[in-house]
Amino acid sequence: MSLNSKNNSKIYTAALVGTGRIGFSLGFDKKREQPASHTMALLGNKRIKLIAAADTDSEHLADWKKFVKGAETFSSSEEMYNSIPTPDIITVAVNEDSHMKECLAAIEAKPRLIILEKPVALNSTQAAEIAEAADKAGVPVMVNHERRFAADYNMAKTYLKNIGTLQSVRGELYSGLRIYGKEFENDGAYSLLHDGTHLVDIISWLLDEKLSKPLVTGIFKDDKDVVRNFSAHFSTPSCADVTISMSGRSRFFSFGLDILGTEGRICLGNGYAKFYRRKESKLYTGFFSLSKDRSIHLPKKTGYFSNMIQNAVDFLDKKEKLLSPLSAAIEDLKVLEEIKTKFI
Ligand SMILES: NC(=O)c1ccc[n+]([C@@H]2O[C@H](COP(=O)([O-])OP(=O)(O)OC[C@H]3O[C@@H](n4cnc5c(N)ncnc54)[C@H](O)[C@@H]3O)[C@@H](O)[C@H]2O)c1
């Protein structure tokens, strides 16, 4: 159901399933770069009209209804799909254990595009079911691995050609959330899935290569046999030393990458982005040192969420391909599952 705007460019209708943190409330976090929720990002795009939302939590839904004037609300997606004309975009932002059910229901509603929160699903079997259904119905699905859309990560991807041959790539995620325990597979409440999907995705995207056959070291399990630390080492055609390290016993949250080339280095993560190149050393005669590249100016906002929504619009306009397709996110899930097998 596309509407027409004044300047005659199409307005795409959108509906949201899941009005929780990423669906809605993170949009009010003053410390985060905004928009930081699907609601705010959809409302912020002039080419989109947010027409409805569904949530099984009546409080979340009532708060959302108060904020998004004129939109309809429903206590289930089924009720929503039965009540409104099929929107152009359906965003699925429910908890991991409902990704498959809600994504399959969204596919059945046949929108022109689905935006699915990461990770695709609880496991790659469920993800394959989503892919098969999407394929059959001809419904494209993009996954919100938002760093792919952020200005700083895009700058890093471009800057890779300035740092020579890659020597190492380190990706790190430190938090207090458990890394993995079999008992958490049913609800997906473990960091390997939750956050690991971001790490694997951004490294694969930056290198434009698949990660596979990890050597896993540094596995630390707590007294309940729950994995709290590990490092997974990979080799790719462009870099012989790619490491993903995660901690689930840190009393802080940190996400970052350190990419070392033969002529430079890129350090970027949540809250920082630094680009270095070799320059004649100020410290030692006849040597080169790494020096911060002053020619790099990053915009104040990375645009990680609004650019993702813009990609959806550009895709529907047939101007752009999906920059975070379902297929890539399924590959990410498979890498996480390969790592998981080494924990036993
Ligand atoms: N891209 C990111 O960086 C990012 C950040 C946070 C969360 N997420 C992902 O977004 C998803 C949601 O996380 P959250 O933190 O917003 O969780 P949340 O619990 O705050 O919100 C989820 C909402 O979905 C609703 N819900 C659950 N099942 C439903 C169903 N079947 N039908 C309708 N509503 C349903 C819940 O009632 C809740 O309001 C997760 O997959 C999470 O991994 C992604």
C-alpha cells in the first residue's frame, strides 16, 4: 500500500512488530546517537509513513500509541495483518525466541520488504526456514546489522586500502552477559548470539570475506559451566590473523576493532574511530612511526540507524541493493555455531 507525497515520490507505509527497546524506547536514550530505535528512524524518514504496531505487551503498546499519533495498535501481528492493508515495510523487532515465528508471519503478509532485527533467529535451522519462506514468497529481508550503515565503519572500509597489507584484525566484545550455555539456546539470551553476530558481521563485511574453521582458545567457564571468555582465530585470503575475542564477565561494555596493516592501523568501536598511517618518525631518526591521519574528518553522527532505513527506501525505489541482506546474516549465524562447537 504505497501512498503519494506532494512531490510525487512514493511514500512507503510501515508497520512495526515489537515496541520494546530497539523497537521504541531506546529512541529516548539521551546518551545514544539518535535515532536509536526503529520507531524514531521510521518516523524520521520523510518517505515513510508508520501506520501501525503490534506487541503482546499492552504497556509497551500503550506507550507507543501515545507517541505515534494516528497509528493503529494491535495485541498481535496476526490481528494487525488481518486488520490493515499490507504495509510496504514490516519491521520485526521482537525477542530472539520469536524471530522465526514473527518473520514467517510477516513473510506470509507479503510486504515489499522486511526489516528483521539481528540475529536472524535462534539458530541456522530456523534461519534457513526463514530464508526458504522468503524466497518462495519473493519477499526480501534485510537484517539490522547497523554498523554496515554507519559513517565511521564505511570510512574504515574505504581506508583499508591506505594501511598496506593486512597483518591482523582483532574484534572485541566485552560485557557482563554470559557468552554461551546450552540452557540458553531456547531464548537466545547469550552474548555469542546477541553481540557475536555484530562482531562476525562487521569483520566479514569489512574484509568482504567469509570467516570459517576457527581455532578457539582461551575458553573460560564459570562454576556453572557457562562460557565467559573465548578467542576465535581465523585465517582469510586477505589476513592470516583474524581474532574475535569475547568476554562475558566484564563490568563494562565495550565493542571495538583493531585492524593492523603494514602501513597503518584502524581502531574503531563504540565511541571512537582512529585512523593511523606510517610517517617519518618524530622519535627516531631514520624510522617511521604510526601517526594519526589528520585528513580524516568524520561526521558528528554516524547515521547508523537512519542510513539503514534510507537503504530500505532506496531499495524499494529500485536505486540500491540491500546492504545487509538476509543471506549475509545467515552466514554470520553459521560462524557463531562453528565457534560454539569448540566449547564442548
Ligand atoms: N541492532 C541492535 O544493535 C540491537 C539492539 C538491541 C536489541 N536488538 C535486537 O532486537 C530484538 C529485540 O530486543 P529488545 O532489546 O528491543 O527487546 P525488548 O524485550 O525490549 O522488546 C521486545 C518487544 O517485543 C515484544 N514481543 C515479543 N514477542 C512478540 C510477539 N510474538 N509479537 C509481538 N510482540 C512481541 C515484547 O513484548 C517487547 O515489547 C532482539 O532480537 C535483540 O537482539 C538489536
